[in-house]
Amino acid sequence: MSLLKLEGVESFYGASQALFGVSLEVKQGEVVALMGRNGMGKTTTIRSIFGLVRVRTGSIRFENRDIAGMRPHRIARLGLGLVPEGRRCFPNLTVSENLMAAARTGEWTFTKVVELFPRLAERRDQYANTLSGGEQQMLAVGRALMTNPRLLVLDEATEGLAPVIRQDIWSAIAKLKAGGQSILVVDKTLSELLRVVDRCFILEKGATVFEGAPEALTPDMQDRYLGV
Ligand code: ATP
């Protein structure tokens, strides 16, 4: 079943066009990668999904409902959870306050989040701005999970993190996948990304140029579209 489907999406920052035809699909229970070199439109695609950038043409359907043009808070309430680039937790709230502020009814609770990220249990009374980058990313993922999203979206899942912490994030993503969580993920560490995803979409200059299984992504294509 299709959970999220973008067809021919064109988006603008003011008068400046950033997306020129993005198509993308995440089916129920799938982990999907959105890939492409810097500036190709990954973040803009995510911002379009969440109603943060103006979509002029094309459609964005979530559980078969057209969400293009809807207000961001309404979109989030439909069951989309975002872990934005740069994390963005509330700096002056503690770890547990950050998590509880995001809570919505469902299987994800404080207890379940700290089971996934035991570090957050150790840090529960610390202010978010005293956490390391990796801990902040765990908190950002935890906050998104606390909303009990039908689809979890991670923009730059492991960017700027130490290798050992990156592994923690990838293993959390693998656990979420095993639990049936649908995920859309952007990241630059190709090897880890390709290991965990079911399907990939590649953007080039604001348009989708490849859709397929990770095995279908030849070294040639990686070189051409991802600059590997
Ligand atoms: P990166 O990996 O560097 O984050 P990206 O694939 O996420 O890149 P976007 O950030 O979506 O790419 O950028 C797509 C295009 O939109 C680029 O040409 C960029 O210059 C432009 N763009 C991004 N943000 C804005 C903005 N706030 N105003 C105007 N143009 C923007």
C-alpha cells in the first residue's frame, strides 16, 4: 500500500524554482532513500512534503489524501514525523521534557524511546543544549517517534556525527525497520544507506532521475549521480 506518493512536484522559493519534477513513493513498511549530490533538491523535497515550501505543480499524497498546500501542523498531525537537518531540539528543555512535549498517543512512549536510545535515559534530566551532537540526533529521532508517525522522515540522518555514533543511528534505523516503521531517509554515507533501504530515488537538478532497488544502482550511476 502506498503511504506517500509525490508525482511531478515543482516547488519554489519565492520566484526561484528549486524542484522541476520530483516523483517519489514510500510504501507501507518500506525504508526508502532520497539521494543526490549537494543542492539537488533533497531538503527542498522534504520541505515540500511538510508544507514548508510552496508547491506549484504536481501532487503529494499521504495515505491517498492530497496534502500539497496544507498547513505544516496539519500535515504533521496526519502522521508524518520529521527529523530535520541540524536536529533542532528545544535547547532549554531537558531530554525528558523535549520528548514529552512531542508525545502523542500510540505505541511510542518515553520508555520505548529510551529503550531504543539508552543514552537518552542516562541524560534524561540534562538540558538539550548540553548534549553531544550524536545525543541531540538521538533526541531528535526520539522526538519524532514520540509523535507516533506513520512515516518517519530523516534529513541527513548521520551528518556531522562521529563514526561510532553514526553506527548507533544506523542500528536504530534497522531496528525501526524490523518493527515495521516506514521511513524516508536522506544521508551521504552510501554504504550504510544502501544496506538498510528497500528502494532509492535519486534527484538531479531538482528532478527524479532514478528509482530502483539498491542493487540496481550500478557503480556507473553512483559515479554519475552521486559523485562517488
Ligand atoms: P544538500 O545536500 O546540500 O543539503 P539538497 O539536495 O538538500 O542539498 P536543497 O537544499 O534542497 O538541496 O537545494 C535545492 C536548490 O534549492 C538549490 O539550488 C538551492 O540553492 C536552492 N535553495 C535551497 N534553499 C533555498 C532558499 N531558502 N531560498 C532559495 N533557494 C534555495
